[in-house]
Amino acid sequence: MPKVAVVIVAAGKGKRFNGGKENKVFAKIDGRPLFLRSVEQFVNRDDVCQTILVISAADEDEVKSKYGANLGFLGVQRAIGGATRADSVAAGLALVREDADLIAIHDAARPCVSTEMIDRVFAEAAKTGAAILAAPLQGTIKRASGANVVDKTIPRENLWEAQTPQVFKASIIREAYNRRTELGQEPTDDAQLVEATGHPVALVRSDFSNLKITVREDLQLATAILKARPKPKPKGPLTPFEEAQW
């Protein structure tokens, strides 16, 4: 079983969420912050050897005071992010153990990723070296002009929306980030950098239940998705923290 290090990125400002007045990673779904729900998707997996949470410097005191004990109990390391998402991922990568075979990068704002989705993308990355969750686009796609009128209707065939986790062989993603300046990329996701090195990236079919929290209204949809799923029973005896959550 490959060892997987997971970097969870929670350092963004979330300007579209509540007008930027509230950091969305602290927004709660059924009483628990969404970043913690994302963390919990990975920490108890047998194949995960390390979990790193990347936060902004502005949030460090709040995370430490409110959630430091829980994160410590779960064995989660913290890193301080940078000015861009890529800077934040790079900060997380710097802490990844050398014995990790794969590195998974996940947005903290995707708390609804399922165990089955993670299983599939981990397995594909182990085979191919680079794999991402993605959902094929279903609707009719319009490209707008500057005046917000339709400029063109774009065929949706072979169009996919990239999601996370995005999972890579450790040497592949490290090379991509080490060459970021040379490649001239400021990526919106990590696969974009890997693509620029010439390494193929496999698409692992997901669906839109793995939504990214962007605006406050997304919290209601995420709550409904999580409540509709059967709750997995913890393996073995429960720790005090698991007992409280269960």
C-alpha cells in the first residue's frame, strides 16, 4: 500500500464568501467548521501517513486557540501559506516526509469528498503517477462577451471540471513546483503545473456532490449532501474525540 501524505489548503481569503467578511474555512456545517470536516476525511485512513493543514498567517492564532488541541490529537501538522494558492501548496510540500510515495492536495473548502472518491483517485495515482478527481460538464456552456451577452456556445463534450484531491507521485509534484518559475505558471490547480512538465494527468470520474464551498448558500447544499450519506462506523475502539463526534 503506497504511503500518502495529504496537504489540505485552507489559506485562501474566500472573497466571494459573504463578501470576504468571514473566512469560509471556519464556516460551520452542522456545528463543525468545514476545514475540520475535510481533515477528517483523511486522518483515519490506513494509507495516509501524514496530514498537513496549510493556513494563512492571519488565521494562525484562531486555529491554534480554538482547534489546536483537536488537530494535535489527530496528528495534523500546520504550515503557513503564502500570497497565492501555489505558494501555500509549496509551503505544505516543504513539510512532506521523504518516505511518502504519493502526495494528495485537497482544498479545505471541499468537505463533501467521499471515501469512495478518495479510494479511486489514490488508486489511479498509484498506477499512473498523476490523477485528479473531475466531473464531466452536464449543462450547455456559453461563453460571454464583455457586455454579458452570449458570444459563443461551446460543445461540452470532453469538458470536465477539475476537483480535489489531486494526487501525484511525490517526485512528480515536487519537480513541478521546483520548476514553477521556469514553467511560467501561476496555476489555479496543481494538475496544471504537472501538465506543463509534460506528464499526463488521469481524470477520475467524480460528481458534483464533491462541491467547493464558494458562497454562503453552498453550506446548505453541503449539509444536505452530508446528511444524505450513511455515516461510516469507526473502526475499533473509539478515542475520546471520536466518541464525541460519533
